[in-house]
Amino acid sequence: MKKGLLIAAMFVLASAQLIAQQNPSKFHQLKEEFATPNVYRTASGAPGHAYWQQKADYVITIRLDDEKQRISGEETITYSNQSPDELTYLWVQLDQNMRAKDSDRYKITTSEMRAKMNLTALKRLESDFDGGFKLDQVTDTKGKALDYTINGTMMRIDLPAVLKPNSSFSFRIKWWYNINDHVNMGGRSGYEYFPEDDNYLYIIAQFYPRMAVYNEVEGWQNKQFLGRGEFTLPFGDFKVSITVPSDHIVGATGVLQNQNEVLSAKQRALFNEASESDVPVVIVNQDEAVKAEKNKATTEKTWVFKAENVRDFAFATSRKFIWDAQAVKFGNRRVMAMSFYPKEGNPLWGKYSTKVVAHTIRTYSQHTFDYPYPTAISVHTAQQGMEYPMICFNGGRPEKDGTYSERTKYGMIGVIIHEVGHNFFPMIVNSDERQWTWMDEGMNTFLQYLTEQAWERDYPSRNGPAYAIVDYMKGDKKNIMPIMTNSESLLQFHANAYSKPATALNILRETIMGRELFDFSFKTYAQRWMFKHPSPEDFFRTMEDASAVDLDWFWRGWFYGTDHVDIALDKVTWFRINTKNPEKELPVDAKEKYENRDAYISNIRNKELLKQVHTEKDTSTLDFYNHYNPFEVGMKNKDDYANYMANLSDEEKALFDANKNYYQLDFSNVGGLVMPLILEFTYTDGTQETQRIPAEIWKQNDEHISKVFVTDKEIQQIVLDPHLETADVDRNNNYWPERKEPTRFELFKEKKRASVKNPMQEAKENQ
């Protein structure tokens, strides 16, 4: 019998554990979801004592053909195995193969025909562009061919001998490819053609075969490049020689090594002036750029750049470039903030770009670490926003008459902040973009918000404030996925990978942790993992480790789930102590009784419709009780009160004197995502008070809770989430007394809208 009971008890316990795993509490600790800590990554979120990472160094020589829009190159890669593992093959990324005609990217892209199709849409249905790397040679440094296998955007090189720990292997690749028109074909890099002056502006990235990451988390990160999930790369040193037409100006990752060969004496002097200036100095002006547009050179120059401890390399080149620069001081170091842009970018770019670059690296540094690289470059091109170490490509083009809309101005400033900010995440804090887009885009968008607000008071930021994410959060859950989803599988990509994580971090900073704890923890994470490869767990654990705040409920709700915030203030009940004092209580009882009687609908109608009742006709039916006032204070009432008070302690009597108000507030969690309760009380005397209740109030019941508040004053109004901190999607249930917010609708004309001039153009016309 006892054995049977034991087995039954074990079965019940196992069933309960299974149910708990299938339906975990919203405060269930993130144990099963997190990787087990080890000697490489600790439970605190810091790199372990045995942490390691690989290194890849590059010597690259390339030539850009301005007539054919083609790049050809040769590179020597030295791969250092700093892992404890023996490697028999290496994986190399061939990102340009995404544009090959047989690319999986084209095969898996859905498409449909519509009643009206423009030429660009038709071209994208059947591209005739001959894209992808054309490999001429893959050899060792002695010229001996290596065995290799190409699988889409990845190439496996089979090593002639095992690559042992603490050893390196060098090999060479020779290749070429056709540069894509990124304006009409899309893409993170390519060329833009200017028919007015028959010139090209090139922004070039993913232009060389480059090593994939190998680590203890996933082994080789060799997921195919399908276009959305970006890049993860090992750190290394680069020496890159770029041959272009001799009238081109080149901006690139790293530091120019041969100024005397490629810059004029005037340009060198102006660059030196800029390196001492805290305002932009124009090195190549607009008149010089326009002159170069008209007189195309037939000779070539080679620009040589070196970059240390970077994960990638990119460059931009054109004879159309205007170039300005200024210095940004970090202690005894000077970082060169620079911009390259065609005349089509002015006056907006000359006025703002380099100043925004300088502002960005200063502000990001305050929240992370001092910007460690020697340069930070912003390059202007059409409809573009993409980042690489020390250089980024950004849109924001004025009208041809030099005017621009407010949207263009703030869009340009925002994209420059965002793309320059990517130097910190993921170029230095080197997360796996192919897997986790939010770890670079979301964190960067959060810091972009802080930087925008530090640029201009009330800057019109698109992402960051809690109220800005409400429409997404309350959307159809069939179209919403957890933040912790692989990049290629995301729905509503921007909202999921940019807006939601940025909002979550801002809520953490402003509402959950407070600025002091958050800023210290976030900076700790950034400094722990700069120039390393963090995982999501490393971030989650560090934020808790450095703050002593249990955030598992927050990560579970915001990053692992799709619930939204909708907390309802269902009911408010007002209580006061019954003092038993007949002088106070009997009038209250009378008021309640007679107010209710006078308000009742039958009594209201009877006063009008019943002309005379029986006791009014026959007064002999009246007796003592028709004249008796039960609310009149008599001697018995006073004696009863005196006896009652005699049996109370001094502490109990003090409660009567305090005359406190007790308000029971009943809440329900409609949206499912637990959050703190932030309550603003407005009292009858006009004063206000804000109460902040941590989210842990939902621990015992995450659906319905009650909380009693004791106040000295009577409450006139209660507002839940008064400062829009929690992204609550329905504010109609946030008020007591109940208050409804109107739902807006828009009137529109059926006729097609005429083109609207921007305010700058209208102002010019009115002058």
C-alpha cells in the first residue's frame, strides 16, 4: 500500500513538473532557455577564464573598373586557430553569391502579379544581372591549388593538413565580380549612376571572400546569406590597396597610408588643419568636385589603407565627392570624423553630416566605452543605410533646388546616428547578426534614441518611446514573433528587430531599473564584450549581474513572448473606518439612505404620479414611527459609543483620529505581459502623487490582483501609466472614474493628391 502511494505521489509530482514546463509562470526563471554556463561564458554574463576567439588577417589588392562597373582582386588570408580544437577545413563567406542567377535568395523570394506593374517591379521578377563571385584561383601561398566546395554563399576549403591549436594557415584567392546598381536593384552596396554628369558613386562592401566565425557556441557560423540576416565575422588586421581612377576620392575603413601619393599638397594641408579642428574643415570643396565630374581622368591611383582589430572592411569612391573632416578628442587621442558626399547632398550634408558623426561617437562613448578607432566616416548615397567598421553609407538627399523637408532633415540625421552608432554594435561588441538581428539593431536603435534626444530637445524620434510601439504590440499575433527569433524567420522585421527591443531597453532604463542601475549595467556589458563575440545570454546575465535586479520575467515577456501590455484598472472601492461615533456615523448613514431613496426611479415617478397616499388621506394611521428620527443622536447612542471607546487601546483610538481613507484597486492583466503598476493619484485638494509598484506584484496571480492604498486625503482621480511608460495598448481602462479616449479616423479626398511643396520651397516663393 505504501509503495503504491509513493508511486502515485511520484506520478503526480512528475505531472505537475511537466505542466509547469509547458505553462511556465511569467516569473519562471530562464534556466531551460539559457545555455549552461562554462569556462568560456560565465553565469555572470562575463567572458570566462578560458574564453577564446579566432583571428583572420587580410592583405587585399583590388582594382575598380569604372567603365565596366567591375571589381577584380587578390587576397591573402592568414587564419589563426586560437581555439582548443583541431580543424580540418575552413568556411569562407561568398556574400556576392547572393546575386548569382541561381541564388537561393531569388528562388525563395515570393512574388505576385498585380493589375498595374511598373518597369522596376517587372525587372525584379526576372533579373538578367550576372552577379556573384567569379573565382579564378584558390591556392596556398606557394601557388598550389586547394580543394574547395562552394555551397551557395559559403565555401569550404579542405586543408591539406590538420590546423592545430595555436597555429595558423595562409591561403590566397583571386576573384572578380560585377557591381550591382543598388539604387534600382537594391542591396547594401553597389553603384549609383548620375546621368546628368555621366558619373558613378560607388559604395563597396562584401567585396572580398571573408572568413566565417568559428566559436564554442555554434562551431562554424555558416548559415547561408539570404539577404536579411546580416554578418558575423572574426576580428583581424587589414592592409587593402584600392586602385581607382586618379581623380577619385576614396574613403575607407582604417587609416590612409600613402597620403603623399594620392593627395595634393593642398589636400594634405587641409587634412592636417582638420585634425586639429573641432569644427568641420572642407578638404575637397564643391567647386573642385564639380570640376572633377566634367574632366574625367584616364589614369589611375592606388590608395592604401590599414586597419587593426576590425571585423570587416568597406570603402566608397567617386570623383564626385566633397570631403570634410574634424577632430574629436578622447583623452590624448584624436578621432577623425569625416564625410564624403556629392553636390547632390548639399546644403544638407555640408551643414550636418560630420557634426552628427562627431556627436554620435561622443554620446555612444558615454554609454559604452571611448570610441577606439582612428576614424568615423559618413558617406552619402541614395536611399541607403548600412554600416561597416569606421565607415557607413547613408541617405537623405535634398531637392534639386537645395530645399528639403523636415522628414528629409531628421531622417538624414537619424540614419547617420544609427549607422555610425553601429561601430559600437556590432562592429566592436561583435554579436552574431546572422542569427540575432536585435543584438545589434535593437541595441543600436536604443542608443540612437538617446543620441537623438541629446542632439536636439524634443527630437522627433521614431523608435524608443514606449507609446511608439503600441500599434505593433496590439496587432494580430499571427503576424508577430518573439524577438528571440532567427533573423531570416522574422515577420514585421523592423518592428521586431529595431523598435521593440529598443523600446524594451528604454522601459528598462526609465521604469524597471532606473537610469543609474541601467546605465552602469549596460556599460558593463559593452566593456566586457568589446572586441569579443557575445551571445544573448551574456547580455541578459550581465544586466542582472551588475544591477542585482531579477529581470528574467522581463526577458521572458518582452524577448521570448508575444504578449502585449494591457493592464486594466477594473474597480476602485473606497473604505473608511466606522468610528462608531454617532455624531459622525449617523449623518453618513442618513445621507446614504436618503440619497439612494431619492435617486430611485420609482420614487421619482411616484412623487409626480401618486397625487395622494393613504396616510395623507387618513392621518389616524400615523403613529410614533412616522415622526421618529432614527438618525437623531440620543443618550443610548452616546453611552454605547463611550463603552466601545473604553475597550480600545491608544493605538486603536489613534486610527480614528487619523481619519484615513482606504482605497482597494482591482486590476486585471488583459494583454498578458506583466509590468509594474504606475499610478497617479489626484486628490480633491488638487495635489498629485505617483505610486510605483514593481512588476513582482503579479507573482502569485498574473491575471487578477488587488491592492489597497491608504491615503490622508480623498482621491478624486486615478490614472494608470500616466506617463506612457509601459506601452499599454488600451488606455480606456486606465482611468478612475472611467474615461474614454476617442478613436481617431481620417477624412480623405478620393481624388489623387497633388504634389506638395516642402515648407522651405513655399517660404522661398513667398519672399
